[in-house]
Amino acid sequence: MAVFNYKARKADGTIVSGSIEAVERRLAMQRLQAQGLSPMALKEGNAEAPSIFSKLSERTKSLRSNNASKDGSDQAVKQRGPKRENIGLTVLKRLMELHSSGLPIGDSIRILSQRLSDKEQRSIVQTLWRDLSEGSTLAGAMSRQPRYFPNSISYVIEAGEATGNLTPILRKVIDYLEEKEAIRKKMIASMMYPAFICTVAVAVVVLFMTVLLPQIQGMLDRLGGEMTWSARILIDGSSLVATAGPFLLIGIIIAIIGFQQWRRTEPGLRRSDSWLLKIPLLGKIFLYSDLFQVGNLITTLLESGINTTETLRLTERTVKNTELKERFNTARGQVNEGLSIAQAFQRNHFMPDLAVDILTVGENTGNLAHSMNEITKGFRNELSARLSKLTTLVSTGALICAFILVALIAIGIVTSVFQVSRTLS
């Protein structure tokens, strides 16, 4: 019987290490999990106590790993972009295809690490396989790559591993990421036409200001004519932009940098997040975006057999807005004290009244997951409607501005030509 040295985490978060005997590595992991431990590292070795040098080396590696994980979590928003999230989504799809066919999750990742043709995707899966081979869970391995797998995904995967019901969890995660990507693409597509119109309008203005207007102005100066009011507006406006534009741009950049630095502080983050929820139209978009994610996660965890207390604990980690997170934390504490979820959410104004009413029905009928799923659909529809309204307003505003600029230029050209004609006559 082989001896395996392990490092594991207890339920209270304490990290312990030791050795355990088992025929093979898989059975050793099962024995540790049966003891209420979550293996972090599991390597075959001997039963001798490790030396002080090996302990020091292991401690150093642990500190480096924790620091790297912390840095990755802090910079996840900066490093993670739509392209990287798409790569993570593709990896999850391939993993889902293999795992749903009956392969264990470890074997699925091992096969993907050998079969994937894309270099970046293969590198991601190889890193996952290396972490799994060292005893890490799939959720822990994903949390070390926040550029491709957001923390909200890692928490859901962690819940799926805890219940041993990972297949529906993966399917829910993929559906959520696909829907999120579809909303993003819809917004980009709706903004492309007004962006093109604005670009053309700016190009026409630049052409008129740099080529046509100087020639017309020179001709009128030679003939002794006067500039028309529309041309004068364009000239004075361009002079003002050329004079004050750089200073205005520098001021805007300084203000943005200062605001970002202020948001990195705890009071600044809390105050700015509270302001974000009060911005007309945008505030509702931020609100329903977080509510959609919360509702989707609660539904997934409840359908996977996670109890309400653990579901709320895992869900709280994924709330981005600090104002909403404080409300959710207060509501979670009230639920732990015996209050119903609907009453707790209503007292803390976490969800709209209609959603709370639906949630109350679900708790009374014992079908909370179904009610939360219906609420999440409502949040998704409301979010889509708000985003469509926002894109419509932005598109309309951009088209109006472009029309005003082009109309002003057309009036300036026509009136200037008439002025030259009158001067010549």
C-alpha cells in the first residue's frame, strides 16, 4: 500500500498537511474527502517526516501560489477581455462534450490537453491538468486562471464538485456565458451604424475645415467680401476646439485617473457603486445585470442540491456592486436567523417587489428553484429591454449630432458660394 503526502483545507478554511495510506491516488483523495478535507496537493511519497528544508520549500511555494492567485484576482478585470472569455467558453464547451459522454472530468481534461489544436486553448487545459495532477480541484485550478474563468464560474464549479453533479452545472455556466456574449454582440452591432455615421460626419467636418473653408475665406478676403454666419460659427468653433481642446483633454484624463484611484479605496468604491445605481437608465442596467447573475447562480445551485445557506454564501461572492453586496450580506444574515429569503430581500430592497412576490410563492409551494428561474428570466428580459433603449438613445443622439454637423457645413458651403457670387457681381 502506497503512502501519499497531502495538504488539504478543512471546512473552516484551516490548511493541514500529513500523510495517508491508500492503494492508489484516487482512493486517497476519496478518503480525505470522506474526512471532510478538500485536497490541495497530493503526492506519493514515504511515511517519513519531511525535513525542515522541505517544509520551508513547501511554505515558500504556498506563499508564492497565494500571492499569484491574489494578484490574478485583483487584476482580473484589467486582464480579462471579451476575447479571453470567449477562449474560456470554448474550453468549457469542449470539456462539456467529453464529460457529458461519460468520461470523468480528469480524463476529459487530460484528453483535451492532447487533442486541442489552438495553442492558447491547449495551454489553458494543460495548466488545468497539471493542477489537477497535483491534487487541486477543478474549481481551484480554474480560479488560478481568472483571465479565462471569472470567479463567479469557479464558485459554481466548486458547488458542482461538492455535490458530484458537475454536468448540469457546466451546462448552466455555458448557457450563461453564451447569453452574456450574445448581449454584448447585440450592443456592438447596434452601435456600429451610428459610429460609422459619426465617423463620416467628423471626416466631412475635417475636410471642410482644412480644405474648402480656407479657400473660400481666402477668396472672400481678396474680393473684399464678408464671411457668412454659418461659416463664422465653424471657424470660431474650430478655433475654440484647437485652443481649449488639449487642456480639456488633459483635464478629462486627470479626472479619470483620479476617479480610478479613488475607487480603489474602500470608501471610494462604496460611494461610487452607490452612485452608479442612481444614474438614470444606466443605474437600472447595472442593477439588473447583477440581479440576473445572482438569480442564475441561485437557480443553478438550488437545482444541483445545494442547501439554501451554502447557496447564499456562494452567491454573495459573485455580487460585483458593493452596495448590492452589502444588502445581500444583510439579507443572508437574516435568512440564517430564520427569516424567509423573500422577506429578507424585501426588507433590504435587494429585488423589485414583483420578483419578491414570485419568490414568496416559490417558498410557500416548496419550489424555490423554479420561482427563481422565472425571476431570472424576467431580469434577463428587463436587462435586454434597458440595453435596447440605451442603444436606441445613443444611436439617435449620434445621428442627430451628425445631421447637425453636416447640415451646418452644407449651409456654410451654400451661403459662402452665394456670398462669393454677390461679391463678384
